[in-house]
Amino acid sequence: MTYTSELLEELKILSLFNLSTTQEGIKVHSSAEPDAINATRRLYEKGLITQQDGGYLTTLGLDAARHAQDLLTILSGPITVG
């Protein structure tokens, strides 16, 4: 499997969620970039978020967002060898 532009956009949306609380969601407005709107819709269709325009993470979405944000943290950190 390769990282497509669609998957990368979905990862970007998942990285916007605050994992410190389940009481905070996001809203992707109709004036947002089309890629963000479409990624949010796909996440909803996959059962990761509660609304087509954002909302809250589902249980599966919370797991996915944690993994996505952890991966971003790992890949953005300093490179150490050995």
C-alpha cells in the first residue's frame, strides 16, 4: 500500500483533533479547501468521525487519530542513528 494524496489529506484532518478530550470536535466549513472537505467526508464514511463536516471522533476514529498523531510526532522528531 502506498500513501496517496487522499490518505495524506485524511491524516491531516485526523491530526487536527485534540486527543486530550473527547468533548472537543472540529468543523470543516464549506469555504475550506476542497481536499479537506473531501477528506472529512471520507473519514465520516469510514466511521471515524460523527459528521460529514467534522464533529467528534468515534471510538475507531480516536484510535486512528492517536496513531496518526504518534506517527507525525515520530517522523517530525530528531533523527538519531544507533
